[in-house]
Amino acid sequence: MARKAEERKAALRERLLEAASERIARDGLNALRARDLAGDAGCSLGAIYNVYDDLDALVMAVNGRTFQMLGRVVSLSLEGAGGMPPVERLVRMSHAYLGFAAEHTNLWRALFDVEMTDDGPVPDWYREALAGLFVHIAGPVSELNPDMGDEEVGLMTRALFSAVHGIVLLGLQNRISGVPPQQIETMISQVLRRIGNNPFP
């Protein structure tokens, strides 16, 4: 009996995760409503909170899946790139990041738009997912700057990620300070290649 109840709970959790992913992908995070999700998943409104503490917990579960997708895309971009110069590997990863953001814009935005309280813990999966991305970036950064210590490499890795993320975000939003979408790849390449030709002291 208990096993069947757990199976039903797991099935509902998965239906809600799918429904939330689809709605965020289509309409954006701000349009997500518990009542809509209950209808999509074929459950009562209260049943949502039997499997997720609140809507934020469901969004974080969606983000966990999105981070896995993003990680796979970035990893795949490095296939066959072992012999490439480090800056070209950075460019490849950045273009893969841009491609993912352009194709899954609302899901990608939800990774960074979800609110986290200042005193609340950052989920372990979130830290691990970011660390996985940073490991890919840190390798080429270390090659470009062999005299840097681990702490400096870590800071530079985060700086490069922030720079690329900012270019992608502004470009996809078509803000005044951004660039037309078709030129975002070129802009990222220019920035990274300039950095690669002038390693930090």
C-alpha cells in the first residue's frame, strides 16, 4: 500500500515537473501559476504541495533539469577539441552557451531569475551544476595563465563566465548596450580572443 502511494507521488512529481518545464519554456517564469499546473497535471491544487514544498521548489527542480541540459550542450561542444588552443575551446563553449540560451531562452532565464533569499542555503545541485561549468572554463584559463594560483584561476573563470553571460543576456534582450542577435557570436569571439592573446599578469 505504502509503495503504491509512493509510486503515485513520484508520478505526480514527474507530471508537475514536465508541466512546469513546458509552461516556463513557452510563457516564461513570471507566467507560472499553480492553478494552471494543477490542470495540466490532472491533480488538485493542494496536491501540488504534497510533492513540492512550494512553487519555488518546483521551479528549482525545473532548473536542475535545465542545468543538466546546459551542461551536456557545453560538454558536447568540446568533443574533438582536445588539440585546439585554449582560447578556441573557450570560444566553442561560449558559442554553445549562446546557442542553448537562444534555443531555450525562457528556461535559461529561469536559472538566474528565480529568487533565492539572502539567508537561505543555495541548493547543492545548483552549486555542483555551476562548478561543472566552471571546470570546463578553468582548464583553458589555467593554460593561458600558467602562473596563476587556484584562487586566481577561480576568479578569472567566474569573470569570463559573467562576461559571456552578460553579452548573451543583453544581446538576446536586444538592449541598447547589447548587439543584434546575429552579431553576438562575433562579439563573444572578439572578447575571448583578445583575452587569450593578452593573458592576465
